[in-house]
Amino acid sequence: MAKSKFEYVRDFEADDTCLPDCWIVVRLDGRNFHRFSEQHEFKKPNDDRALQLMTRCAQTVMQELEDIAIAYGQSDEYSFVFKKKTRWFKRRASKFMTHVVSQFASSYVFYWKDYFKDQQLLYPPGFDGRIVLYPSNQNLKDYLSWRQADCHINNLYNTVFWMLVQRSGLTPVEAQDRLRGTLAGDKNEILFSEFNINYNNEPLMYRKGTVLIWQKVNEIITKKIKLPKEAEEKEVEVTRTKTKVVPLHCDIIGDQFWEEYPEILAEDS
Ligand code: DGT
Ligand code: MG
Ligand code: MG
Ligand code: MG
Ligand code: MG
């Protein structure tokens, strides 16, 4: 094919191929969700609608894009882990990042009303994205552990903070002062002795965030078939095995999760 004299401008494009054999992680995060959550009256500290909408968007990303082995989300962020051996878009970093973030953002608007019902979406939300490569399985597990530990630390803090504000009538500054320098044990103790809350009984989705993995599920569907010798169509039940994106709210820091789902880190992924 004949090339135009302008063709040379292509050479100005930077090569952003991701290193081979590394896990490719894309993490996105809501832009200024401090304001967004206030304006849309998110329940504090955790709004089920908001968290479930985030997960719905992440499921869409996993279903629409290729080669995502696992995703992890909490608060206004989600991380997507692409398989080590993926050849999707020749491993170009910009393709991974922009496809993940744009698919997620459009899904957020598209599915908004399914979760927020009468609460109008007041302005178009945005998300930032970053990409990080992890060469070993241990690095990847440590990355995901880091995000889940972050979820735990923030959620414990926020749970006590909002109890002090909403139930004890402290101002946000007073609550902040009260919690300054406290350790996890102290916060658990405040929750228990002052509010009769055992932190371990708080919903798992709040404490652990959401893990998305692929799982085979059996579906029973009814099919209409026409037998050659019979005039009428007959309904029969057939079982189909489908691979679906399933949300879990479990610990991913310990070994148990990885032993239960060895296929996630399998060599050929
Ligand atoms: P950024 O990410 O630098 O653009 O700024 P923000 O404001 O998004 O900051 P970030 O991502 O560190 O913190 C997430 C914010 O989102 C934080 O202010 C709390 C809010 N948020 C996330 N999930 C919930 C929720 O379920 N309920 C409420 N009330 N707020 C939430
Ligand atoms: Mg931030
Ligand atoms: Mg944010
Ligand atoms: Mg965030
Ligand atoms: Mg195009």
C-alpha cells in the first residue's frame, strides 16, 4: 500500500510495551470522590449502592476486556490483574489502561440508575488510572495484600470516626483528635465499649473489599427442540456450564485463598 509523506509521524509514538512474563496491574480511582460522595449523599462510611455499582462496573470490565485473571476493589478504587502471558494489544500499556478506565467510567454512568434509583447523577464522574508491572507471584500477592490492608485500616478508622460523630455528637475535629495516635486495638475497644459494636461482625464487604474471580457455574435453561418425528416443539431442560465473574468478600492476605483458587496464579496464565 502506498504511503503518504506524512507517514513518518508514526515514529514519534512512544513504545510502551509491557515487559514480558509480568503481571500487568491497572488500578483506577475515582476523581475527587470526596466531593462526589458528598454531593450524591453517599451513606457514611459505607454506601452499599456505591460499592455495588463499583463492582458491577468491574464485572463489566472483566467480561468485555480480555485476559483479566482477578480484580480487587474497595472504596472508590479497583485493581485489575491481567494474565502474565497475555498478548492482548501486544501488551501496550496505554491500551490496557485506557480501555479499563473508559469501560469502567461509561459503565458507572450506564448502571448508575440501577443502584441509585431516584438519586440523580449530578455531573459526569471521572477516574484516574495507573499501570504497574509485577514480575513475581509474591509481588502480585503483596500488591493485593497492600490494597486489602489499606481497606481494613481505612474502614476501621472510618467506622469509629463516624460513630463518634453520628452517635456521640463529636465534631469531625474532635473525633479526629480522639483517634489521633490510637492503634487498631484501641479503635476496636472504643467500638465495643462505647457503641457495643464488635468490629468483626461488621459486613465483610466493608472490612475486606471485593474480590472478583472467574468461576464455572452450572445453569439450567429450558430449550425448545423439535424432534424429527413429532409435529410439535418440546421443552427440555439442559445444563450449561458457564464461566462467570463472581464477587467474594474474603481474606486474600493469607495463603488459604490462593490454595483454594490455584488457577489464578497458574503458570500458563
Ligand atoms: P482523588 O482520588 O485524589 O481524586 O481524591 P478523592 O477525593 O477521590 O480521594 P480518595 O480516592 O483518596 O478517597 C476516596 C473518597 O471517596 C473518600 O473521600 C471517601 C469517598 N468514598 C468512597 N466510598 C465511599 C462510601 O461508600 N461512602 C462514603 N460516604 N464515601 C465514600
Ligand atoms: Mg487519591
Ligand atoms: Mg479517589
Ligand atoms: Mg481512593
Ligand atoms: Mg480505532
